[in-house]
Amino acid sequence: MKFIRFFISLLFTLLLFYLFNTRLADVLLLGDIKSVADKNIPALGVFLNPFGGFWANAEPRNVPNSWKATLPALQDKVEVFFDEKLVPHVFASNEHDLYFMQGFVTAKHRLWQMEFISFAASGRLSEIVGARAIEHDRTQRRMGMVYAAENARQEIQKDSICNRVANAYTEGVNAYIDQLTPREYPLEYKLLGYAPEAWTTLKTALVLKYMAQDLAMRTDDVPMTNMLEKFGKDVVNELFPTSSRYQSPIIPENTKFDFKPLPIPKTPKEVSYLPNPKIDKKTDKRISYVDVDKPKENNGSNNWVISGQKSATEYPMLANDPHLALNLPSIWFEIQLVAPKINVYGVSVAGTPCIAIGFNQEIAWGVTNVDADVQDWYKIKFQDDTRKAYFHDKKWKPTTTREEHIKVRNGETIIEKVVFTHHGPVVAHAQDTALARKNRVPIDAALRWTGHDASNELMTFYKLNRARNYDDYKKAIAFFSVPAQNFIFADIHQDIAITPNGKFPLKWKGQGKYVLDGSNAEHDWQGWIPQVQNPHVKNPARGFVSSANQFPTDSLYPYYLHWRFVRYDRGARINERLGIMEKATVDSMRSLQNDVLGVLPREVLPKLLAYTDGQKWKASEQKAIDILRKWDNKYTATQIAPTLFSTWWNNLTDAIWTDEIDKGSMRLPVNDKTLELVMAGDSLGKRWFDNVKTPQKETLADLVMASLTKTIQDLETKYKGAPMDTWQWTKYRNTAVQHLLRIPAFSIPMLQTDGDRTTVNAVDFGSHGPSWRMIVALGRTPKAYGIFPGGQSGNPGSHYYANFIGKWQKGELNEIQYMKKAVRTSNMISYWKLSK
């Protein structure tokens, strides 16, 4: 009998062993075959294995005190010092070893993130997560992202310096991968059930292009074409002007530009492709489109420099805080790189060599997004359904086809044939369904984007890392094409400067505001603005330079860059405070980075509240009015007033526009225009204040009161009660730092943070905001401070995964240890000594 029990137990054990090492275990435990297939959960036995599963990824807070090893690819010895933040300070005797070790140490802490981003950029996520990523992958292939990265790789490889740098970095990443065992794979590989593959220079290019896509691929061409079709040129030009009365441009007003501009292309008679140019406006005909992913509209950033005359140290001070997705692991990886002729500190984009934002002994630099219009859509007329020829400049021209293979995990490989015209790839065809439900792309239209053109942004960072003065800075940024960035600069020689920089197409005024006619040669880009003629200012009389994604210039600049830039609030507030700042310190800079005063409510709220006087309100409405009257216009976390004002303003905006403008297929006028009408009142905005769907004639007062009532109803419904603590701004906005896979256990939810996307401290709804705050006080020895919302490690099992978030949400900064010599100090938690 005992033998029978033994064999039954043995059989049961073997069965469990089999089940927990096959996907059948997932079905038995989760009870849903489809959910398991969709999620591609790995075999649970492998994942839970205490010797090689996720338990193996737990890391002690005290990392190994020292490590000595030989790495055959090194040319000489390398020393790496890790400070208490786990920031590596790399000391090498040659460039090859410097970038080799940057690749190695970045891979050690961020390998899965690097590879996942390269997969996302290249449209390969289906290989990891299966069929649910097919539409994302198809979109990336159709957008020409791999094509763009291949062109960038080619430019990198053409340049002997950048080729050496990229190859050394790649060698370092692969040296780390080669010594990994499956037990040591980052946790996400185990969770998703796959293994890392070799790094390549193409992957580095893909990471760079993914950043460019995130910062440059916002387009309103389809919504604006629909607006043009319904309302006509005069109304659209009124609602969407190419300048704003509220904007304080990046280059100070009345700055004279010392160059002879190129001839501006002549504006053609028709400035857009319209499918029905003579259509009755009342029929509300819309251009056909499909939906694809687009970057967050509020991707932005702040940066500024004050001159020595405004600084307590009598040297310039620089501040930068790029506003991007708040992810875990962070976009940024903090590092110091030291070798002969270079000692630079800052943050790199994980997966790319050099430092993107930072400082050295003599200079500091930072970036914000220009948001120039470098992406246009061209409606294509094909000869027939084969799409082998298209009509352009009065003749039929051949297309080219690029075959893309999308490998699907547990599925068949999909062959995607992407059609290219001279404009670029055709992203959507008539038979397509919506691709991702976030943006509008015209059907049978080609994408013209500067990111597809060959460029070598890596050279800009290589040269900036070694720059010593203003001339070096200008030479470095000349290589930067996409995404267009406002490069801010300061040096110890008392020079400060800013350049809205990139590769800008030479356009007629307003070109690309609407979908263009791909058959009309007059609609082609007509050349390029010379890089030396990009907007620029050095050492302005006001003693500072700044940018917050606003209009780069006033009307004195001869070229057209875009009709739309970020609303005026942040830029106006920054310039307001910098204008009165004297004897500024690092604390002055930090205070400004954390400024949460709302310029919009300060401007418009008194006018809105005036309409509430003498009216009868419900108790909850009157309580809201009283709260708003006492508000200091600051978006602080625990206040209710920011929630009330933000909701009220959004409801009022909708009330003004959406009776005539369909938000689903058109674009609402920019906030600056709404503010202009509200401040002017019925004398200017009468036409738009009237709701055309009602028989009566509404005034601004009617809309203000109705939208306030709606605001209270909306919030009472959402929070099930009258104004109380549940209406607090931080709870309404719900800031979180999300893992890239949106895994709750690896994310940090419900952070209590001040600020708003419209304030200098631009913490936005959800997971978006200041992704890296940096302040550099130049001097004989630079003093610098910085923080990002995350940690150096990409391992959720590490103390260093999210250890900066607490200080970040409070607006605090870490002091940066800028090392000049390879000497271990008391705060170093680990030391590597490596040799060939």
C-alpha cells in the first residue's frame, strides 16, 4: 500500500513539475486561457523558482563594496566609483574604455529598459507580448521608424569619432549581457518569459529616434483641415493666429537678426488639400482619417540661465527641467564620465552614449522642446490600388516599397509592405481600421518628417561634453537636427545664450497647418533654413535667457517655424520672476523650479467671479465661490480651489466652442485665444458665446454661470458630496510614476505633489511632469544639484529603484558630487577596478 502511495505522490509531483513549467499552469491558476495568451505570462514554475526566478532579483541596500575583474575588450585599466545614490563616476585613460564602461554600467542597471524601448521604437513589441501589440508595431513600421534609425546609424558610422563611440558603447552593453546567466536576467525578462539579445548601434539610433518621435510627432493637420473646410480661411485665421498677444518669446522682443535671409517660398493659391473645396459648410463634411498614437500634448520643459550680474556668485547659473513621461525606470541615467580632455557630469538617455544634459568644468547646457512644425502630411493620389505609382508635379512617379516583418509571439509573422513616396511613408490606407485611438492621420497620406532624414545628433552631445566656451557650444549644436530643441548655455567666461535649434524646413507662412496636396509641387518643402540663421541670442541686456516651449521669436524673425506653441503661462511666470531677480542663489533657482502660481487664474478669475455677484446659488455652489475668492492662485496639493478652477475653466472652454466645433474631428482654439475672448467679453466674443444649438442668445455671463453649475455637479457626482477634502487638487490630479509595463506593484501611485501643467512646476495629470531637475552654479569648481523621480536601478527589487521619489515630490534636489580625481571618498558605497 505504501508503494502505491509513493507512486501516486511521485506521479503528482511530476505532474506539478510539468504544469508549473508550461503555460497550462497559468490556465489552471488564472482560469482564463485568453487572458493568459494575451498577457504572455511565463511558466509560473520558472518565475517562482527561488533559485532562478524573481526571488533572485532581490538586492540588498548595501551593494558589494568592491569588484575587481578583467574585461578583455578594455584597452587599459578603468575605475568606477559608485556614490551613495548609486551614481557611477567612471575614470578611464582613453575614450574607448570610457564609452565601453558607460555601456556596461548602464546595461547593468537598465538593460531591460534599454531593450524594451528599442523594441517599442522599431515595432517589435509583438515578439514579446504577442498579438495585442500588432497595431502598435504596424504603426511604428508604417511611420518609418526603423527606416529613420537606419539613416541615423549610417550617419553615425560615416563619422569616425561617433562610430568609435557607438561601437565602444555597444561592446560594453554586450560584455555585460554575455556574462549574464538566466538567473541574473532583469525581472521583466522573467515575467514576460524571454531573454535579452545583443545590443547594436541600430538600437542606439532607435532609442534616439524614439525620443525624437515623442517630442516632434504632434500634428493638428487633419483637425485643422476639417476646421478650414467648415469655417473657411478668415475664421480659422482669426481663431488660430500665428502669434499671441500674451506670449513672451524665447528670443527677447525687438532682437535684430544679423543675417541676410533666403527668399521665402511663395504661398500658393490653395494652401491645403481639401476633398470638397466647394462643399456647403452646413453639411460638416470631414476629411477621412485613421487613428494612431501621438505623444503627450504637454510634453514640454523649462530652462533658463541668469548671468553673473544677477547671481550672488557673480558667475552664471543654469536651470533645466524637461517635462516628459514619469516612468519607472526613469528616462534618465545619472553618470559622470572622466578621461583625458573630458570630465562631464549629467544624465544620459539609457541606451545612448555621452551625456545629454549636464555640465563640465567650464560650461553647462540644457534643452527644452521647440515644437516647430517639422512633420507634415501629404495626401497622395495613387494611379490604382497597387500603389505602384502616384501623381506629382503633373506626372506619374514610381513609389518604392519596404517590406517589414512583424514577428508575433505564439502567432504567424505579419508581412507589412510600407509604400514610400518622395514625401515619405504612407501610414494609413483606406481599408485600415483605427490603429491606436489617439491621433488623426489622413488616409492615403505620406508623412514628411525631418526625423527620416540622415542626421547625427550623437556628435552634438560628444562635442558639448567637451566644450569649453561659447564657440564650442555653437559648433556642437550645428550637428543637431531632430527633435528641434532650445539649447541653453552658460560658461565660466560669463557668456550665456539660447538657440532654438534644429533642422527647420523653409516654408511659406502657415505651410503644414493643414493636410497638404501631395500632387502639387508647390506644396513640397522648398529647402532649409540655414542652421546659422536659427533664432539665437547671446548675453541679452536683461541678464537672462529662458524658454518654456513658447513662441521662439517675435515678427522680426523672417522665417516661419510654426503657428502653434505652448500656452503662455509658464514662460510668462519664469520671465516675470527672472526679471526682478538679483543676487540669486541656488535656492532662488530651486524656488522658481517649484513655483506653482497660476498666471491664468490670477488673470481671469476676478472677472469670472464678478459674474457670480448678486446671483442665487445653491449652498455647495456658494461654498465653491467662497473658496475661489480666498484662493491665492497657487496650485498646492491640499487645496480645493485648483480643482474648482481647473474644472470650471475647462467647462467654460467647452461651453464657448463645442456647440460649433466637434472635438472629435477638429481642434479647439488655443487657450490664449479663449483667454483673449473672455477678457474682452461680449464685445469681441459675442459670436462664439452664443450657443447655436439653442433658440436664445447666450452671453459670456450665461456661459460663466452655467459652467460653474456644471462644475459643481460634475465634482459632486465624481466625489459623491459637496466641497471637502476629497476634492483636493492632489487627489483630483492623481500624480503617479508608472512602470513601463504599467504593473501596479512596480509603480508609485497617488503622489502628493504641488503644481500643474500650466505652472513652472509642471506636474501634470497622471504620469507626466519634470523628469529631471538640474541646477548648475558655475565657478572655479561647479556646484550642481539634480534629481529625477525614480532611482538609478531599473530593478524593482532594489533599494535604488525609486529612492529619489520622496525628495522629488517635495521639490528637493540631491547635491551632485563632481569628482576631479579618482580617489575614493567616505560616501562611496562601491568601487570597481577593471583591467584588460
